[in-house]
Amino acid sequence: MSEFYKNEKKIQTRVGILFTISIAIVIGSYAWLNDYTTSYQKQVINVHFKNANNLEAGSAVTIFGLKSGKVQSVFLKKNGVLVSLQINKKIFIPEGSEFFIKETNLMGEREVEILLSESKNEIDKNKIQEGKVIFGATTLISNLNEMIIQLNSMMNLMGQQTVFFESFKKLANNY
């Protein structure tokens, strides 16, 4: 039995090293997947929108169609929503730039598009910027559906009034 425990210290050392390496790989992978390694290279810009239009944390932020960051958070406020954008720090965002929530596909996915202005001055990152919503195809389809329902109701109402006027006309002709 003493032969079995002869290399116990060596085995324990190897297991300890393997365990330490495994934990380091797990922590490194987690940090990489959550973008912690590059978060120090990001700038945060807060934008107020009257309507979030189903925008979610993690949605893309694009400039000229190029993904330049992501939506960090969306908070409900008294007069709309406050959206925190995490954008690559190397990108210069000039004063007067415009922020839009827009649809990216027919499934209703949203992103924030930044239209850069011609200003030479950088945007004040401590100030809350004002954003706008661009309604796309899914919103148009939804509104078109509501409009058809209302038109149908109006036609039914007009049909009922036509029957009423026909009855009134017959009654008037009888006298």
C-alpha cells in the first residue's frame, strides 16, 4: 500500500496546476464573451427617446451602416426612455450628431443609427442627447392593419345609415 502513495505529492501538484489553469481559462472565456477585455476602450453616450420602439440592451449601434457599439441599457423615465450607448472610444462623435432608432429587418429587430454632423467639436458625453424614432415596415404594416379595421367599421356604419335613409325615404314617399 505504501507504493500507491509514493507519488502522492507529485499527483497533487499536477492536479492543482491543472485546476488553476482550468479556472483561468473559464474566467478568461467569460470575460471575452462578455466583452470585458475591451470595455475600457468604450465611451458611453446617453440618449433620450420618447419611445424605445422595442429596442433592447445588446442591440447594435451603427454609424454609416458599420457596427460601432451596442446598447448598454434601456431605462424607463417619466417622459420617455433613457438609452445608454456603448461606442468604440476611437470614434469621434461631433456635436449636433443625430441619434435614430430604426428597424434592421422585417422581423422587427432594432438598432441605433448615429448620423454624424460636420462639427469640429466633440459631443458633450455628460449631457443627455435627444434621439428620434424612424418607423419601418413592421410599424407600417401594423398601422395599415389598424387603418383597415377602422375603414371597415366606417363602411359598416355607412351601410347602416344607408339602410336608415332608404327606410326614411320609403316612409316619406308613403305620405
